[in-house]
Amino acid sequence: MTTADIQDYATYIAGLPRVLAGAAMLFRDAEGRVLLVEPNYREGWALPGGTVESDDGESPRQGARRETLEEIGLDREPGRLLAVDWVPGTGRPPLVAYLYDGGTLTEEDLKAIRLQEEELLSWRLVPREDLSAHLPGALGRRVLAALDTLADGAGTAELENGHRVG
């Protein structure tokens, strides 16, 4: 490959569309309630997770584990992929959101939660019927689809803006 070829390829890559990637973990307690965290940088609730540092070579699975450790102090290997969601952006590139099974947390696990004070105000366990009130929009639909995937043992849910496709 010549220097010109390398420069042409770099120009080509620089001109490709950009997509953001996020990854989160879905944790439940013995009663099936979902662990939510309350960020201090925006309104509402979220799951433990965040941006995949893909520029540093991080995969979505690695990002979910790192973000969970940073945000709530639990170092857990993500379980199976429950949902992948394509979320169009307004004022940002589209987001591909990966949601992994975090498993069931014991009372000891819940007592071990240590919030990242720079980003989080609190955490709570929320029953399925109250999730939509805490997680409006695509995130709420994504979590409900992931819970359905767990319940019926189906494969990964493919979503667009939280709605099942395919």
C-alpha cells in the first residue's frame, strides 16, 4: 500500500457515518424487581451502564462490565445479550444500545452497592408494572422487551427505538 492509498483510506474512513454505542446490565432481585439508578446529570432513571469506549478498543460486553463496576461497584461478567436497540438521534448520531442480563442480586449484593457519587444520586428496585413510569420512551420499552426475553427464553430481541422488529 502506498502513502496515497493509506491517505485515501483514512479519508474514506473519516467520511463514514458515525454511530454511538451504549451498553447496560439488567439486574433483578429475588422478587423480579429491576435495579434502576438515578443520574445527577439529567432527569429520570436509567440502568447501570453507559457509553462503550470503542475508540479505545472496548467491546459492548466490556463496556457494560466496566460501567457497572464504576457506577454501582459490582464487578459482574455480563450474561447473555437480551436486546439490541437502534435508537435514532436528535442532535446526536444514532445509538446502538446493548442490554445484557446481569442476573439476580442477593441481599448481600444489594448491600454491596456503592454508587458513583460523581454521576448517581440513588438507586431503587422497581417492579415491572412501574417501569414505564420510571423509564419512559425507548429505554422503558427496551427493558420490558428484555424482561420478556428472559421470561420466554427467546433469543435476543432486535429493537428499533424500543419496538420489536423482524
